[in-house]
Amino acid sequence: MLLPLSRREWLTRTGCGFGSLALAGLASADAARAAPADPLAARPGHHKARAKRVIFLFMQGGVSHVDSYDHKPRLDADDGKQMPFHDSRMIANSGVRQASNRRVMKPLWKFARHGQSGMWASDLFPEVARHVDELCFVKSMHTEGVAHGPATLFLHCGSTTFVRPSMGSWVLYGLGTENANLPGFVSIAPSAGNGGPRNYGNAFLPAVYQGTPLGHAGGPAADATIKNLAGPLPPAAKQANFDLLRELHAEQLKRTPGDAELEAVANSYELAWRMQRNAPDVLDLAKESAETKALYGIGEKATDTYGRQCLMARRLCEAGVRFVQVTYGDNSANPAWDQHSNLPKHGDHAKAVDKPIAGLLADLKRRGLLEDTIVWWGGEFGRTPYAEGNGTGRDHNPTGFTVWCAGGGFKKGFAHGETDEFGGQAVTDKVHMHDLHATILHQLGLDHEKLTYRYAGRDFRLTDVHGHVVKGVLA
């Protein structure tokens, strides 16, 4: 005689059959680790922090530092001359470090000193140049990878080839989030190429620390949103569906206690439920004043898209999101700033981002957010001081380039390090990408040597076994 099933028994038998198999497939035995009750809860770092959050303005493809912020009079003096240079691509392909003659190419934009600090900047970025007294330039960067794919992965994950957690995931893992109703790590308009989702992925960290993509590179700002936040069901039906799903998860978690991956799946549904009530308001730019929108260049053809994305980044950070990346790029094989044969195209890209970035800096400062927000600007590498193939563009240059940081305890109106007289190689106070990662983590209160996760029998970290904090850039 068959007895009627209780609700709990029915949930167990139906929800933990094929459903449990599907969810079990998401779990990794190697990554399984007991997780805290709330893995996204805000928590202190290893030491006192100067910053709470990061906005990373990723210039995909590599901006030419010698045309923007690294003033080299020698390029003007020797323009057009054939001179010997060590070419990174040739060295990478042949393994032979031998100089070859290349045609020196002067900057296409004029340099001048700006602000009370007298920092050099070209008229490629005239609006940002008005804010140089807030910026800390690192002019002696060098990195790994001469091609976009490896260098982009290294920029985001600290590795050129291996699957490693992205920096945003490490930060979220170390500090949690200040708003349980929003993702703690957001990537606005990420590119599908050169690493794609790996650049905001969690790799072997628990899935709860992965980034949430909004839109895609090269797409309209209207696409930079969280899909399926709203639906056709009335509120009561949504609540009933979520209650049922929560019970299903509870039953499954009882069968595999301590399964961090399964808990992350359940937590993701909980977060999605809370986001339905909170994210639409944060992502709605209509509530901003006309003056604020104009500050970011919203409503102007050239700057509307990136302006909206930068304003969205400010709103997300203001709402408690820990790490926000805003990519300026596209999904083509040749990323936006990658001008091998048409360097004047830099001007079009600069026009699209210059006013929005300047507006973001001004807006953060007037709202009191810049003091504890790190704004990090840069690409995966710089560009050569000579013309590629004696043409009208520049090749990739991972051996010397410039990035800048603002806020978060970085020095203001300051330049650290130097490249050689042509801008080709970092030579003074060199800063490796591992060092920059370590320094940003330090300002967030995280010790890059202690921020580790044990996986496959080894303790991993963002900086691997390298990196040091660059004390010279810190106020």
C-alpha cells in the first residue's frame, strides 16, 4: 500500500534526483573547502586600509605612453632617424636579444606641463590633464606577454597562461562586499577576446567570488545591465517560486554539508533574489541630475557610452560594490587602442574616454569618495617609440609604459620611475605588474603574501611568488 508523501519527502525525492546530479556537476572536489556562513560578508583585511574599493579603467589594446604621459624630447629630436632598438616581439619569437634598426617616431600630440605639480601630459587627454594634481603616475611599468592575450590575462590574473582567479575575485575573497544586495565584483562591458570571462573569473576560488558582467565591449551602454531582473510574474508568484527553490537547496545542502561550491550556487540564487529589489535602482541613471550627466559627457555622441559606464561605476561603488572594472575596447581581433598602422586613431578613442574619466574623477572627489576609492587607469602594455614596419603606427611594448592611480592613499601630482630617453625600456625604479597588484592590495588592507587560497596541494596568490609593495607611490 502506497502512503501519501509529505511535502519534505516529495522535495527530497524530486529535487535531489536529477537536480542534485546537475548541481553536483558544478562542484569541484579539489576546490571544496568549508566556507563561512556568509562568504560575501564584509570583513577586515590584514592591516589598516587606505581604500575600500577599486574602479579599474581598462584601456584594452595598449595606449601609447610616449604619446600621452611619458614625455621624451629625444623622440622629437631624432624623429625619422633609423636607430637600433631591442624589439620585444622579435625577442619573444626568436629568443635572441639583438638590436635592429627602427625608425624613430615622434609623438603625434604635443606635451605640456599641467597643474600645480607640473606633471607632463599631452593634449591627447586634455580633460584628464586638468586633474593631474590628483594623479600618481607610474612611468616605469613592465609586464609579461608581448601579445594581447597573454598580457591581458597577466594584467587581470597575474598569469599569462594558467587559469588563475582575477584580481577582482581575489579582492572580493579577501574583503567581502559592503552591500549584500549587489554583486561585490562587477565588470562593465568586458571583452569576449584575449581571455574573455577568465579576466573576471574566479578560477579555483569558490564561485561566489566570480565577477558579474554587464554588457560587452563595444556594445551600447543600454546593454550594460543585469538581465532578467524583472519578469512577467506577479510579486506573490515570484515569492512562492523562490521559497520553493530555497527549500530545494536546503535539502540538497543537507546531503553534502560543507560543499563550498554547492553553497555558492545556493548563495547566488539568494543574491539574485535580493538584486531584483535593489539593482534596478542602482543601475538607473535617470535619477542623476542633468549637470552630473553633462559632467560625464552623457548626451554627446562621442562620449555618451563610456560616460554612462563611468557614471554606473560610480553608482555601484557608492552602493558598496568592492571592485568595478570599466573596459574601453571591442570584441574584434585587434582591440581598440591597438594602432599598428594608424596611430592617429588614438585620437578618436581618447575623445570617447577623456571627458568621462575626468568627470568620474571630479564626481568622486566632490562626493568625498576619492579618498577611499582607488581609480586605476591603464592597459596591458604600452607602445614602441619607433614606427612599426617604418609605417604610421606603433607595436606592443611590455618593457616600459605608464599607468596612473588616483585616490586611495596614492600620492597626488606625482610621477614614479622612468623609462629610457626614448621611452622604450623601464630603467629607473622599475615596477612590475606583480608589484602594482601588491601595492593596490596593500592599500585595500590586504597583504599580497597572506592573501592565499589552498588548491591542489598548494597555496596560491594573485602575485604568485613575486611582487613587492611600491612604497614610493604611497602618501
